[in-house]
Amino acid sequence: MKRSISIILLCAALPLVGCDSSRAPSFQLSEQSLTLSPFAQEKVQGELSAGFGSPAELVVWPELEVDFGNFGGTIGKVGPRPGTIRVADEGLGSQSNLAGDDLLDTLRGAAVVISKTSAVPESGAEGESTSTEAESNTAGNVYRVASYDLETRLLSVVDETGQPAKLDASEGDTVQVLGSTLQTGRNLYLRHCMHCHGVGGDGAGPTAQYFRVKPRDYRQGVIKFTSTKASVPRPSRDDLFRIVKLGVPGTYMPSFMLLPDDEVKLIVEYVRWLAMRGEMERKLNAWLFTSYSQAAVDESENRAELESEFETEWAEDSSDYIERFGNDLKLDWQDADKPESVVNPTVPRTPSSPESIARGRKFFLSKDAKCASCHGETGRGNGPSTEAFNDLPGMPPGTKSDKPGLFDNWGNIVKPRNLTTGVFRGGRRPIDIFRRIHSGIKGTPMQAFGTTLKEDQIWDVVNYVLSIPFEDKQGGH
Amino acid sequence: MRNLTALVIVPAALLVMIGCDLAKIDPGGGAVSQTTVSVRGGVDSGPAGGGGDEVVAVVTGEPGSLTGTILFDGPKPNLAPLVAKGTSRVDSTVCGAAEAIPDESLLVGENGGIANVFVYLTKKPKGMKFDPPETQPFLDQDACIFKPHALVVWAGVDFELKNSDKVAHNIDAKPAANSSFNDGMKPGASVVRSFRNAEALPFQSTCAIHPWMRFFTLVVEHPFVAVTDADGKFEIPNLPPGKHKFRVFQERGSQLERGIEVVVSPGKATTVEWKYPPAKFGL
């Protein structure tokens, strides 16, 4: 009997252990943020929470170039209880493609904006007008969904304190649910991507440690394989969509061809948002790191003074910096989706021929392109630059690595592609290879040649590169 | 007895499962419950405004200036060239053909002055606005050396990157507050770039084809910056009088000063001499 009681106690204690608050999901601070002094770290964390929230408490920051998702309806009737309204017509789901449990999942805890009708364009329900609607319609009061009944279309909302909201609303006003895309994207990301790419997109999910080729860390906003020009630092939505759909051949990144297109798009939107969060953190660090790292505190003669200096600088300048950084995010990601940002050759591909291949090979080896210095004279990815000892990234200049090789922006040694295998990570279509040469591979030593080479020269190199795997099969070449 | 135990254990085990469902998120399965979305700053507003801009600093008196010398406190170091004359295994007709490629990571003059040291105000003086100069310095690649080795450019202003060599180079730039880029530069090429934000520290750019090549760029949003000359001397004119904090950066020593205070008196040149021991430079 005594034994069974102790077992019971043990079992009763288990739920408490299991639900330890440390399980609350969170975005981790970056390695660099962790080297900030505690007082600066706290502000960076605070800013990131205010702008992005946590995996469970997402924040819609309307300024960002993200389709956070919004749908809604109009108020049929206010009441009967405080904080409740009856949604008119077909209810809240009619503008979205959500229904039933999916709709309820999205609505749980969602942000709701109730605004006067005057702000809404007449035919606001049309699919293509949703984005403009969102912009014109973001003036109103924000509440949070407490519950929604699919049958009666009764929506009850609460205010920040969790009390039934005191509504300033009347019949005909619009109700908008914000953040539905982000929420669904988050759910899909956690299911399909998080295991390698990590909860916060740091490329350090639980599986990542087993990979030689590291999953992408999105937090610099840099994606290797893009169709965008060298002058455009970010990938387009289409680029990310393609990578998720097709995978990255030759790496652990699988193809998600079986996911429906709309789900992939939601994942892409969430990944973009994660990247922006990382960029914001990085930019805040770039501002604060030099003056307010823990190392700066350790060196300082008067720590209290340094801290008060920081408090003053933060109070005076932070809103300015955050606005500027937010604007950076907006411009860079907006740029990436402009049609003119995509590398589209103006001359058609030179048909592959022994002559074109020979020209391409000559160019590959030439002093003008110097492809061979990394890829090697036979394209095996073993050029002389791979044998040089380079500076370790992220360390004081002059700190040499103890291993030879070229580094990428994430601090990994990257091997130039072995072109004899015929496996191309960014895609094997001629246009893919053209774009690799034209804009380079962002974040890596593979540089952008499009800024200085002519398009027909690039096409010759494309023809040569595509021919390398078959070189020994062409008698006489 | 055994039955009784089982009766208790099963519900207790169930409790474990239920209890954990109450946790906000299941990190493995993607079954998300009790999540919330909120909107930053309510709606119809971006990041909180304010910040007291447009406060024009009260500048009394004439501007002063800061002149000084950055000195190496030890015997002049004798760093071996990165590539001795005529020994380059890469592009030997161009790189190190006429002259050896010097190690510019620490250049000490006859007087002990250190060249290529960045001296600059840690931040823009409050409330002051500046127009960038009309011409920006350009970067050249000549005999497989980046020139200048220490470059200062204004945020938001175009500047030119050139290649005067007869071989291709590339410029792999990795700034902190701006986007990185990596431009291939064929012989005679010219590329125009700009940075949007000022940087707190100069950052390094390299060439993957010629691994010894590097240069440092500082992006500024105020004119109170100087790079020391071959004798380690610098001058920063037109400083508003008062107490200022200067940062001193040298590539081997990194931040020689995170922020050293100097009081600039109106209408006068304040002269400083800052000395650093070899240990600061890893020697």
C-alpha cells in the first residue's frame, strides 16, 4: 500500500514537471546577441518581442513586407452580451478559404480589428483587392478573439486584459482577422521545416547537427540560390517557393512537391517573416555591439556610467534606428519581388555547340573570369583558392582558420561545386546556371559576374558547364 | 492491490498527457493550441515615433579641430611581405610582378606612427545634419592590391569599385548593418555600389581569387572621421566644441579605443598622441 501511494505521488508530480514553463516556445537570441551586456540584451529581446512576438504569440507588424493574412466580414448586430457581435451574412470564413475546424484554429487567439465601414472600399470582398483593403483598413480598434460559433456566427472578443471588450461598434462595421497566413504558415513550418531549420530559422534544429551541409540559417535574410540580381540582396517569393517545391539537389533539403501550392506559399511567407526577425536582431546588434557588449562592460572603468549611457542612447535613438531598420527590411524585401529584379537574359541562349563549349571553356580558364581558381581547371571544385588558409569569419581580422578553404557568410567552409557530377544545387536548367553566374551565389565566395561580363559570354560558360559531366564521353574533346 | 495501483496509475498517466497539452505548443508535431496574434502598436502605426529629433544642438563658439598621431609603442615591426616579388603562384605576371605585395595589416612609419587607422566620432552629434561630399573616394585594384587599404564612404551615396588590373578580381564585402555582396570584377571593370546604413566599425572585404587581398571600409553619416597617413597623423576639422567620444580602429588591434573622450575647445586645435604597445596588435 505504501508503495502504491508513492507511485501515485510520483505520477501526480509528473504533470507538473512535464509542463515546466521552460517548455513555452520562444525564439532564441542569436549568438551575437548573447555576447551583449545583460542590459542591452534585455532591450534587444524586448524590441524583438514587440515586433515579432514568440512562436505562440505572433505579432503582426503592419509595416513589414509580409502578407500576414486577413479576412473578415461585416457586423450584423452588436451584442447580446458585452464584447460580442454577430457577423452578418456567411460569417467570418466567407472571405478566406478556411472552414470548419481550420477556421476555428486560426481564430483562436487571433487579432481582430473592428473599424468603421467608411474605410472599406465598396467591392472589398474580391480576392485581388484584399491587400489594398488591408492597407486602407488598418485604422480601428484591435481586440482578440475569445470564441466564435460557426453556426450562430457569434464572435466574442476580449481586450488586452482578457476582459470582454467594450466595443465601439455598430451594425455594418467591418471585422477583420489579422495574421491568419502567419499562423497557418507557422503551423506548417513547425510540422515540415523546424526539425532542420530550427524554431527561429537559425538552421540549428534538432536534426541539423547530423548534417555536413548545414540547413540554411535565414537570420541574415540571405538565401543562396535566387533569381534576383546581384544588386538585390533578398530572394523573391518565387525563389523560395521553388526551393521548397524542388528541394536543393545534392543536399539534405528534400523536395516538398507533395505539399499543395497554397501550403508552400504559407510556409514561404513565414520563412520570410522569420528572416526579417533575424535581420532586425542583426541590425540592432550592429548598432549596439561595439559600445555595449559584455566585453565593453568588462573593459569599462565605470560600469554604472556605461549602463546609464546606454539607457540614454536607447531612449533617444532607438525609435529612430528601429524605424530605419524596419524600412530597410521593407525596401529590401519589396525589391526582391519586383519583376525588374529578376535576372532575365536579353539575348537568347547560344545553342550549345562544340564551338560555344570551347569558347566557354576558354573563358572559364581565362584571366577575365578566373572560374578555375576555385572550380579547378577540370571543374572538379578543387582550384587553388580551396587550398588557401583564410580568415575565420566573425573573428578579428587576421585570425586564420586552421583548415584551408573558402568560407560562406555563415562561417562554414564551402566547397566550390564539383561541376563533373552534373548535380547543381540551384537547379539544372540553363537559366538556373545563367543566374548562378550572373548574380553569384549569395553569401558565398561565388561572385556575381553579371555586373561585368557580357550575356553571350555567360551563355558560353553555361554551355561549357553543362557539358563538363559528359566530357570523357565525347571522343576527341 | 495490484488492481488498485493500476487504477490510479492509468488516470495519473492520462493526467500527464492532458497536462502537457496545456502547454502552449507542441514543439514536435505542429499541433498548435492556444496561440495568439497581436498587432504591433495597435493599428495604423509603425514603430513608435518620437525620439526627439530635430533638436538642434546648441553649439556655442567656433568649431575646433582634433589633430593627432597614432603611435606604435615599440621597435618598428618588420612584417614579411604577403607575396615576395616574383613568387606569386596565382597570376604571376600581374600579382607581385614588379614589386612585392606588402603586409598592410600593420604599417608603421619611421616616426613610429601607424598608417591606415580609422579615427572617428562614435556617433553623429545630436541634432546636426550633414550633406555628403559631392565626390566619393573610389576603390581600385592594382597589382593585386586593394587601393586604398582603408576606405571611408558615406551612407546612402554611390561609390565606385574599379579593377585596373589585367586579371579578374572579386570584392566580397561583409558589412554588419548593411547587406553583403560579392561582385566579380573582370579586367577594367567598374561597379557602383552604396550602403544604406552607417557602420559602427570598419568591415573587411576580400578577394577569393587572391586570398591575401583585403581592405577595410567604414560607412559614415557624419564628416568627423579620418584615416591616418603614413606617419600615423590625422586631422578632424570643424568639430563642434565640447566633449566628444572617438573610436580608434586598426585592423590588427581591432578597437584600440571603443570611445575615448576628448574635449574640443572652440576655435582651437586639440592635439592628442595615442600610443599602443605591440601586444595590442598580436605581436
